[in-house]
Amino acid sequence: MKKRGYWFLSIFLLSGLFINTAGASNSEKEFEEVLEKQLQDSVHYYNENSFTVIDAYGMQGEVTKIVTQDDPSTSENEKVIEEYASHIGIVFLELEQKRDDLFIFKKKDFYYYDFDNNEFLTATNVLGNESIREFFEMYADDLEKKITPFSKLILLFFLSFIITVPLLIMFFHNRGRSKHS
């Protein structure tokens, strides 16, 4: 009887998982489209559809925005800060930057998104939240931008070509030797 109860419980949990996954995959797909558009608009040399999510985290947290900057020409402080609660998502991802159709760089970076207002945020807007700061610190050492090995090989080939061709020209095209004896 206990085995039968576990069996029904596992089927119930799995069916709930598939139902939730189907709904979540639709919203994930929408977020991936928004993220793709943001990357195309904000990252120079972004190679389209090249990002992969390494880790993601979502929470209900506080967003801090500076609405009005302080005018340094006046003595008063006109700085206006707005704080509000929102559903915040943070994504740690890896993307490709393609330069001159030859050199590909892999870059890892964080992106912050306000799901309630449908806008991307900066780190200063959300790092006041302790759990987001912990997530950031967990991957902060992994932030990097590296050239791919194939691109590095192409670069080394071009550099060696620049050095060896003039040497070969000098060696085989030496006009200093006289032809008359």
C-alpha cells in the first residue's frame, strides 16, 4: 500500500512539473527574446543568437533608481531617488563577440531585469538586495573576456606572416649580390 501511495505521489509531482515547465518555458522563451534584443542593441560586435545562460536567479526585491541627478551648480541637493519593490531577475551568461568575421571572443557578464516594468537594470539598481549581491559575488571571479583558441591561432598565423614574409623577401631578393665576376 505504501508503494502504491509513493507511485501516485511521484506521478502527481511529475505531472505538475511538466505542466509548470510548459508554462515556464513560454515565459522563458519570451525572456530569451527580450534578452537577445537587449544584447543586439547594447553589446558591440555581438554575434546573434550566441548567448548561453550559465545561471539565473529571480526574486522579489527592492529596485533603487536615481530619478533626478543633483545639479552641481546649485547649493541644494536636487537628487531624487525612487525605491520600489519588483520581481527582479539576474542572469549570468556567456556571449560571443565576432570581429571582422575572423576573431571570436567569449565574454561572461551579468544582466538584471525588472519583470514588473519590463526593463533592464544596472547593477547599482539592484545590488542593495543581499541575495542578489551574494549571487553576484558567487560568479564575480568568473567575469572574463577571452579570445577563442581558433581565433588565437589565426592571429598568431597573421603575426608570423608579417614577420616571415619580409625576411623571406630579404633573403631571396638580395640585390646586394653581384652577378658579374
